[in-house]
Amino acid sequence: MSFGHTLAGTTRPLAADDAAVEWFARLRSDAVDASERARFAAWLAADARHRDAFRRIVRLWRQLAAVRAIAASSASAD
Amino acid sequence: MAKVRAELFVELFREQSVPLIKYLTSRFRDREDAAEIAQEAWLRMFRLDDADLDNPKAFLFQTASNLAIDRVRRSSLEQRFTDATFADDDDGHPSAERTVAAEESLSVVEHALTELPEKCRQAFVMHRGQDMSYVEIAHALGVSTSMVEKYIIRALRHFRDRLDA
């Protein structure tokens, strides 16, 4: 991942919320290798704020279930 | 002093390297994990400033054990959060309250979607609304999978701002 180094916080420490979004999107991709999962585990374990930020993204994702209805209605409109 | 310490270390390693691996393997099952943790524990032993440990063997096993526990803790934490990442919609019976909230958020989401650039919006609808994978979306839109990931990130940030999440 091209922005992996920023996730590790070595160059530009991202705000927890931004890092959480990036991790969320990364984990939903088709290919996540063991070392990335380990880095995700380390990131989660490092700070309670990281875990809170990640929970917020999971909640946001659930809220966005609304997109299903939108996708279905636009498909039937076609 | 340094020589004595190095000798002690070598002796400890000669005596304990196999037992330590066995100990860790019995706790972990995964040999690769055990080997990695053993290596880290030895490294920590070696880096210790205080050469006068009362019981270097006990310290070694304690260090390895702590590393092992930490790893298990991390991996179960990770598992929990990764599972949450894939847990999908709440398909239970919605309360009236939740239905109203859902309707409100539907119009907010609908509006927020229109504010996204075309391909970003399409990618997000395909992924969240139609369960298409990044690879499938990449094919459909003629972009790379890493671009799809960037679209998803961009869309999520946008929704986060709009839904005040």
C-alpha cells in the first residue's frame, strides 16, 4: 500500500480518524497479507483513541446500509 | 565484565534455546510464532543492561511468556475489529424509532452521494450497495484496485463529515 508508511505514523502522524478510515478500506480489499494484519493489530493495541476511531467507522459503515436502498432504486429506474 | 556476561549469555542460550522453543510451541501451536517470539526474547535478554540478574533463565521465560500473551491479545483484538469490519447490515426488526432515523439518514446519504465525483460515487455504491469487491469494481470502472480503495476512503471521509459520525 502506497500510504502504508503514513499509517505506521513514521512520517506524518495521521489523525486517528483518518488512519481508521484507511485501515477500514484496506481491510475490505481483496488482498490483505499477514504483515498488514499485524500492523493493524499493533495500531489498534497502541492507543484507545485508535480503537474508538475504528469503532466510529464501523458505525458509519452500518449507517451507510442506506446505500443498498439507493442502489436498488437506481437499478430499477434504469 | 563484558566477557563474563557474553559467556553467561552463550551458556544460557546453549542450555535454553531448545526448551524455550518447546515451551512456546506448547503454548502456541504455531511453530513460526514460537520461533519469532523466542528470537525477540533472546534479543531482549541480550540488550539488558543489568548483567546481574538473579535468575536469567526465569527472566528469559517470563519475557517470552509476556511477548506471547501480548501477541495473543493483539491478534484477538485484531480479530474482533476485523470481524466488525465485515459485519454487515443489522437485519433485525427495526423499531419505529430506528425506521425514522433510517429515513432521515437515507436522504442525507442520498444527498451526500451526489456531492462525490462520478467514479468515486459509482465505486462506493457498487461496494456498499451491491457487495462488489474492489477487483470487480476495478474491472467495471477501468481503474486499478488501489484506485478503488482510494475512492472508498474518499467516500467514507465525505460521509463522515456529512453524517457527523
